[in-house]
Amino acid sequence: MKKFVSTALTGVCALALLVSSAVGAQINDVADKIAHAYSVDGMDAVNSISVKMEVSVGSLGQNRTPTLGEFHNMRIWADMDFSGERFSLEYFNDFYRSLHHFRFLEVDGKSHAIVYQSRALLPGASGAGSRMGELLPIVRTSDFLLAYMISKTPEKMEYLADEQFMGRVLSKYKFTLEGERVLYPSIDPETGLIAKVAMTDASTDTFYQFRDHANKGGLRFARQVDLYNNGRLVSYRRYTDVAVNDVSAENFELENSLRQMPGNIDRAAWHTDEVLPGVYHIGEGSTYSTFVDTGEYLIGVGALQRLGSRLDYFREQMGNQKPLKYMVASHHHFDHISGIKDLLDTDVKFIITPNTEQLLSEHVSPDFGEDRYEVVSSMRELGEGPNKVILNLLSTVDVSEVLLFQIPDKKAFVAADHYRAPYPTSQMRAATRAGVSLKNEITKLGLDFDYVINLHDPGKWTWEAFEESFTRFNEEKCPLNRPICRTPVE
């Protein structure tokens, strides 16, 4: 695959026209060569693909040996019906021995999703028309799926230059997927195979390397895909099975519990619950804030996105117009501080952890003044009376600095990212290393609680349920048949 070299022609317009058509023809030839490199009959003969894979993700060394606790494993099943413009994805994520299991479909241009153990809808927008190029679950990390997309839309390929990679000369291209997502595939001119795909035009940054090719059912694919970030291997995935033109219509049927993803926030799904006297929990999906009425003013925790909307909704539903004096950002994670910007035009004082301070100008506002926030480096009391709040700065395996928000008189605390409620529709309890660590820190402080309020779940939960989640958690990976995953816990 050589660079196109034009000969001298008379007339600039004629030269431009010839170069344009010749380059276009060459790109089409390249796309055709890629298509036949992956399928003996070309990608036109491929109507559907079904794949299974195992994935290891984390801080991996160059010897590909992950360190215990620095990686997690996933299993993915994906069925793609190109002729019907629909796909089905099922995903099991064993993250620190806490299993996440969801299914995601796109049928008739509409997206549907469900998380089985929590029944929570995934965030996102549904839309009309095919989004196959944008939403193919593994198109950016699969050479044969990318080859399929290139063969179908060769006009979106643009030759850039030749480059050296792993002792070979590759031809680098720019390829634009649907949705204007840009990838930079590098093609081996001898074989027509995609040797790597970069996420940016930079020579070093993030790229996927394809290796250990196999041939099954007439389809050639890389059994292993390695992801490098600035020269460091950070994850790899192994394709354990690939089938061509062999997906079942049953894989695209909607289950009763599988619902369309909302395009906008539906306030009908919001909750404003007085979970304890003078303690209110407001939100939807997995985004909540808690407001404590101290008598003269409010103290809040949970500065997640759309904080302003939750505060307005609370006032609207409860008729409580008391000023919000303090708003606690429990820790430095972006989703737990991004809502601060909603209240910058108010008099509220934000309470933060030490390592949150450096993020305020970047994620909230460059004009965020020191008079607007207070850093808690140990312990802090807010308010007085029966709804007094006590903050303790803790360190867990999940969050290096997190403020434990306690309401001592109610024997309750607010959990940030360390605990997910034990939904009755699943046998999977969200006992994680982080939750165990938080429980140990609470025990060290000698604290006694009856209730847990979670910023990612509605309602309140008992301390017994919190403890039980660690003793009854099923460490086995979820079986393949989903009904077992949804067996209620007695």
C-alpha cells in the first residue's frame, strides 16, 4: 500500500480532479483489501457477528502480570445483527469481587438497558435511527468489527502517512465513525490486517494492538487486544469465541423488566423522602442529596450533578424555604463535586476534603474563592440541637479522603461510594472492599449507628442490612442464565 504519487498535468483543476478521484479509488481498494483479509468472501457476506470475551483491566506491568487488587475481570457477550441494525450486549464485571451485571440492547433505533442486581436504568439517551457505528460495544477494541465498519464506509477513510511499528512499516489512516468519533487505524500493507488503532493522532498516547490472530468460520480476528496508555500496558482482552451469521432472534427480544432508557430526566421518577425526622433524601436513579433541617437552616451532603435541581425540588415538594448554610462534598470524585457550580450564586459554604481543594478551579470555577469553602482535615461539628451533624475525615481503600456525614441524634450516617443497597430482586449484595474498609473505620471510631443513607440509592437502610451485605455476599460469579442472577434473597 504505497503513497499516491501524481504526475505533472497541465491545468490545476484537472490535477486536483484526478488526484481526488485516484485517492478515492485507492481508499476503496484498501477498504476492499481489509474486508477480504478478515473474511474470505469479504465483509459483504457477514450479516451478523456474535462474540464472547474475557477482559482484564487495571495497572498491568509490561510483563502482563497484574498485581492482586490492581485489576478487575469482565466477561462480555455481544450479538450484532447488521442486517436488522440491532445489537444485544450482556456484561458481567467482577470488580473487587462485587459483581455488576447489565444488559443493553438497541432495537428499532431505540436503546434499552437494565442493571440486574439493582433494577436501575443506565443513564443515556434514546434516539431514532441506527447508531451502530457509535454504539457497537467493542468496535473500538476489535479489529474485525472495525474492518467491517471500514468496508461499509470507505469514504470515511483518509490516508495520513507511513509509520514504523514493532519492526514493520504500517500505513496510518484517519477513520471517522458515526457520531464523528475519530480513530486512527494502522494497516499492514502486506496482509491488509489492522495492526493497531490509536485514539489520537499522537504517536504516543492511547492505542490498541492486535495480535494472536485466528480464523473461525471464515472470519479472521485477533484473539488478543492490548491497550497501551503512554507506552504502558493497562489492559488486555481475549476473544474466547466468535461466530458469524449465527445469532438468534431471541437475543434481541425485550424482557418485561427491560425498559427504554430515558432521554431526559423524568421528574416523575424523583423521590423526596423524609427518611428520618428532619432528614430528607432527594434524587432519582443513582444521584441523591441529603438535607438536614437543623431548625434555623439546612445542612446538605451530596454535591453531585444537578444539585441545584434537587434543592429546588425539595423546596417545591416540602415547602421548606430555610437557607442552605452548609453543603458537604463527601470526597473528591468528580461526580461528587460537579454540582457545586449550581450554587455558586448563593451564600452556601461548601465543606470539602483536603484533596478536593486543588480540583475546585478545574472542575467547578476558576474564580472559586477561599471564602466560599472550608477544608476539614480531621473532625468538624455543624449546627446544634437534635439534628447536629458531625463530620469525620476517614481513609478507605476506595477513597483516600472521605467525610463521614453523621447525624448522631438519629444514629444515622450518609455513605458516599462505599455501599449499594441490597435490592430484593437480586442475590448480589454490594459488599466491596471499600464497604468493608468503611465499616472497619466506623468500628475504630467506636460509632454506633442504626441507619445508612446512601448518595447512590433511594431511602434508608438499616445497619443490620449494611453488615449483612458482607456476610451474605455471593463471591461466585453470576451464572450465565440471568434468571438465577435475579433470584430474590430471602
